[in-house]
Amino acid sequence: MARTPQDITDAELAVLNLLWTRGRSTVRELTDVLYPNGTGAHYATVQKLLERLEIKKFVKRDRKPWPHQFESRIDREELIGRRLQTTADKLCGGSLVPLMTHLVKAQLTPEDRRSLRGLLDELDTGLSLTSVE
């Protein structure tokens, strides 16, 4: 099955994870972390991954300094939302409820569930305040 244009590969995700952690970085800085003792081929690989991410608008390049610096244009939370919605579209007719139900039943610790309850209560309180105005 062909990938949709906005999908990202695991290798691209590894680069994004580094940019989220490190912030603005050069190709060399990213290569040194991803491939310690890497070769020129590794540098070229990271450069190509950044170019692909830039085309997909996940990364922006600052061409003013030399060497160029890259930073993420999307935060982790936004990407999580996009990928969950894509999964819901493919598996659940677009509904996130079956995915959330599975996660809550199978994957969450009691502490995670308490945190989620707090978040839901906070969102419900925020909604009720908004609807009163």
C-alpha cells in the first residue's frame, strides 16, 4: 500500500525525535548523535532525511548561518494526534473511541488512569464554563 505524502518513516522520526530533544541542529550534529563514528554516507543519509522532512513541511531550515541549522516545524503532540487520527481512519472508520478504549483497558497503569481522569475532568470543567458564557 502506498504511503500518504504526510507519513513519515521510522528514520525520519528518529531525526525529529532528536530535533525535539536538542532543538536547532546542523546535519553534522544530528549525524554525530545518530551514527557515532559515522561515515560520509551516514552524513548524506541524515542530509537526505532532513531534505525529505523539509519537503513534507515537518522541518524548517535556517539558511543564514553556515552550516545551515534545522528545527522541527511540528511538535510531538501534533504528530501524535495526526498519527492517531490516521490509524483511526484506517481501522475504525475515523473514530478515536475504539483506540482509546483499547489503550485504557490494555495499556494504562492505575496511575495513568488517574491522570487521564483528571485531564477529562479538567476538560469537562472547561467545557461547562465555556458553555455557560
